[in-house]
Amino acid sequence: MESEPNDVIVLSAVSQGSKKFEKIRNKTRIDDKELNNLLERLENKSFITVIEKKGFFGPKKEIILTEKGEKELEERKFELQKNWNNMVTLWKSGNKQELEQYMDNNRSILPSMIFLGIIDMMMFSSMMSFVGLAMASFIPDQFMYDPNSPDIGHDSGQGGDVGSGDLGHGDGGPGDMGGFDVNF
């Protein structure tokens, strides 16, 4: 999973209780085709497993994080936290050029850091101002606040707080009774 930042986002969504395709898609804001490919890759690596359960209207498929997937997610969280700590250290040192270069070199992991709630958004905003860049140049459109989104900013979930939304953490879990229609 070396350079696949969306893999860790999907693993995190599953670990937080999103057990069906639609819930993962809504939480991660990854388009259907890419999400299906990610889920296939994660299943092939034994990070997730798909189980069928009986449902009122027929069988329902649920995605479950495996022990191997939990371990991978924890390792990736640790790596991302180290990267965030490096950014903070560079910011505090006052070296604009090094910070800007570090952020540019690690641009691909920023969405994962945001989704997992590792980045302190106020501090990140200060870093962006410090180096003279706009937040939009580093944050993908899928993580920009959308007031019409049914998932972002409308639940009381955990972590990942961005602006007035929390990237949809908190849905799924024990009362989540659906399945998904994607074949992997």
C-alpha cells in the first residue's frame, strides 16, 4: 500500500463502521469506479473481507476489516502522524522554503492525514499562510466543504474535523443494515 493514499482512507472508513459500498462512498467521497477498484485491491491484499448476511429483502454484503487490515491501518496512521510532526517542526523552525518543499513532496498523503483527523486544520491553515499558499492548492475537491452533502457536517462522529464538517465519521456501525451491489 506504499503510495496509495486512498487505500488508507477506505480502510479508515471501514474501521469506523461503514460496512457497505454506499456508506464508504458517501464517507470518502471517492467515485464508484475508483472505490470498487480500491475495495478489490484491499480484498486481494486480505485487508478487508466481504461477508454475506441475511437481510429482510435478501442477502446483504458487508465489508469487514481483517486483523491484517487493522494492523496496516495502524502502521499507516503512525507514518502519517510522523509526517505531520515533521511538518509542524519545519513550521516552528521558521524555514518557509523547507516547509513548502516538504508539503509539496508529501502532497499525496495530505488527504489521508485530513480524513484521519491527524492534521490540525487551524495549524495547517497557518502553515499555508506562512508559506504563502492557498489551502485549495493542497486539499483535493473531495475534501472541500459542500453544504449540500448529506454526509459531511451533519453527524456527531469522531475526529477528522474540517471546518464545520467532520468528513462523515460516525455513520454505519451497529444499526447499519444495508449491503452493496458491487461485485468484486
